Amino acid sequence: MSFSVKIRLPSGKERRIPELSNQQYLTIAKFAENKDYEGLNSFFESTVLDADLNIFDRFYILIYIRMLFVDEKLIINSNERQIDISLVALLDSLESNYKDLETSFIEDGVHITLDLPTLSYFNKVDDLLTSSIKNLTIGDKTLNFYELTSKEQADVLDNLPSSIFSRIKQFINTIASDLLDVTIIDENKSIGVERFGIDVIGNGVIDFISNIYTTDLDQFYNMIYFFQNVITPGSDLFFKMSPIESKIIMNHHNKKVKEENDRLAKQQQENN
């Protein structure tokens, strides 16, 4: 059984988050390096994001993983300054900014419930609209939209009255005004820092996630080489441990090397 962490999401749902391995981190970094948002999102959906999670919960999970298994701080360059952003504080901010926006209505005999979109990336606006459908009741039959296959969802949508889609568009416009600009960095005029925010109802989420998982691939490959040839020669242990674990081990190794070099230097001085 692999290590995982149980967390409570802004929506109130609970999930177990599996540990991020260096192998997975390398895959994420490649997608981020190439600005392949679609591929990056598909990777997250195949590993940590369940289909029923809304965009706010998805955002929270991906930041939480970055905080716990990579680094709890984020360094952002703003106006020629380096700013340390606490991801713990950012997660707290997301929790406090969360709003329950679920709404229901009846249109042409169809009872439909809408909520925050259940995606973190989209190619077409239609995907954003349909992902906000939580469930619908037609006659005496209630359908949980998340549990339907893509074909089943398409069949249901093809048979819905067109007026329903106008109501869904109104809902998206309403929630977009509430979640258009979530604060990431607060303004601080004393040090010349401008406020920075992102659009949660849009691809601003996956863009931000891509940026915070970006890493120097050349340095990463150097670390792989060092582990496989010096610290754990002939072993693939590096790819199984988390990024933060490998940093801790590397720091311990460097400390030991420094201590040994200092000891040898002192010994040489004494001999001279």
C-alpha cells in the first residue's frame, strides 16, 4: 500500500491524496515545459482528480500536492523582486473564498441542478457548460451526470430543450463574476508589489498549476544522474521517492561531504 494523505476540500468532500513520486513529477514538468495544458490535465485526471470534483476542489488538490511533496513555498518574480508565497496561506485563502453556488430550476418539465464545473481545463466553452450539470430529473428518473459515460451524456444533452442551455449560460456568467479573480498575491504598496489574481472559471487554473510545477529540467536530470551514480548507485529508488524526500537526502549527503572535507582539511593542517 502506497502512502497517502487524507484532506478535506473546500466543498467539504474528503479525499486521500497519494504521494507524488519523482517519476510523476518529471512527467508533470515535461508537460509544463511544453505548455501542454491538455496533456497535463489528462495526467492529473488519471492520477489524482476524480470526475465529480469541481474546479475549486481540483485547484486546491493540485496546490496541496505541490505544497506537501515538492515545496511549501513558491517564488514569484514581480517588478524585479522575488516574492516568497506560502502555499499554506494560499490554501487557506482558497478555503475562505469558496462559495456554495449550487442552484436548481425546472425548465420544460426537466428538473436540473447546476454547480461549479467539474473540470480543470477545457477546449470548448460547451465543455464548461455541460460540466456544470450535476444531476437532472426527467419524469420519475433522476440521472447523476458525473456517473454517465461520455456517450450517455451526449445522448441526454441531444434530447434536452434548447432553453435549458440558455439557463446554464446564465449560471456560468453568474458564477464567473464571483470567481473571476481569486487573489493569489495581495497588494503591498510599501514594497511595490501589485495584487495578482487568477480566473478560476477558465483556463487560468491549469496555467497557474503549470507554472508552479515548472522546474529546471537540466538540474533535475543532474539530480537523477547524481542519485543513480553516487547516492544510490544502480538503484531506481530516486524515481519512487517524492521530490521533497530526494531534496532532504541530497542535503544530508552534501552536509556529510562538507563535514568530511572539513575534517580532512583540518587533519592536513595539523600534519603540516
